[in-house]
Amino acid sequence: MIARLSWRIICWIELTLFTLLLYVLSYLPRVLLKSFYFRLFQSWSRTFVRALGVDLRVHQKNLHTLQEQNTQNATYASALD
């Protein structure tokens, strides 16, 4: 139990530091961010899920090409259900 609590605290510290890094980087011009910011945001999202302690899995991944006019929405609440 103490190990799990310690791990959760470490994850939240990591999330906080990562969030601060992305916040500072967000003030850079888009030309500089284009190559790496999206990948950092994906890593931040995984860090966020790990800090919550959620086992998040993607079900029914679409393997077909999408239509040109297609809208997909996912909110945090529905993604974590």
C-alpha cells in the first residue's frame, strides 16, 4: 500500500513537471514546435493516464479510411468510462 501511494505521488510530480515544461514550450513560435510538440503532448497524455492510475485501452479501433468530412469526439469522461 505504501509502495502504491509512493508510486502515485511520483506520477503526479512527473505530471506536474511535464505540464510546466509543455506550458513553457507553448510560448515558442509554431515553426519551432511543429516537429516535436505533438509527440510531447502524446507522452503527456500517457503520463496523465498513469497519474490517474487508470488502465486505458482502445477498443474497436477504426482500420478503414475516414470520409473527408468526419467528426469524432471523445471527452475525458467518456474516454475513462
